[in-house]
Amino acid sequence: MTRRKFMLASGVMAGIAAVAPRVLGAEKPEKQGGTKLSRFGDVVVPQEHEGKEKHVPYIQAPAKVKAGEPFMVTVIVGKDVPHPNLIEHHIKWIQVYAKEEGERPVVHVGTFDLGPTYAQPNVTVPVILKKSSTLYAIEYCNIHGVWDNSVKVVVE
Ligand SMILES: [Fe+2]
């Protein structure tokens, strides 16, 4: 029996054929494993799911700024109703992104990794924009997941 005939008879080739498309990248990423690929946006909690503990990040930024001049952006989680800040339930991190109008991709502005009980989920970062943009804030509660918000800033 030749090596090829042995492999065909034993089913080894069938196994290789089943694995090869994934290894070679022939299978489309959105169908890996035979199921549609989930997107990160799918796990962001919709704002309308807000409960008594406030998770939607409040973004404090001027509505209009001058091109190239720094301004302060503050993100607060629990502005009106404080979110718990305990080891077992706290805001772990806050991230800020900016996206200029048009086709440019979103850019990372800052990440704030917060320690429970000592750090408050209230962060401020100086920002410089060249064009009108949307600022995004996302935050992670270790119990209730990822929440987001956005504001537009016009650059004059
Ligand atoms: Fe929470």
C-alpha cells in the first residue's frame, strides 16, 4: 500500500482537508467555526438598559473649540448617581477616542486604568483637534460590562 493510499484509507486526508482552509486562510473570518463572527459593538450595553447605578459615561467637553488649541475633556461615570466603588463592584477603566469627520479611522486619545476604592471614575485629559470630531468614551464595570457615549465637538 502506498503512503497516499494508506492516508486516504485511514481518513487522515479527510482530516487535513477539513483543517486546511482555516490554516491557509481560505475560510472567511466572519464564518470561522461555522458561525457568524460576533463584533465587539455587540457586547456594548445599550444606554436604555441603564439602571439605578449609572454607567453611561458623561462626557464634558466644549461644543466649539479652535483648531490646534488644547481643551479639557472630562469623563465621569456616575455623575448624578455615584456608581459603587468597591473591590467587588467598580469601574475598572475608561477610554477616550476621537473620530474626525470624514473617512479617517477613530483614534485613541487615552486609557485610564482605575484602582477600586481609591480612584474615582472621573478623569480629565487635554485634547487637541484639527477638525470637527466626535469624541467617544467607553467604560468597563466589572459587574455590568461595557458602556459608551459620544459628543460632537465643532472645530472653528
Ligand atoms: Fe456597575
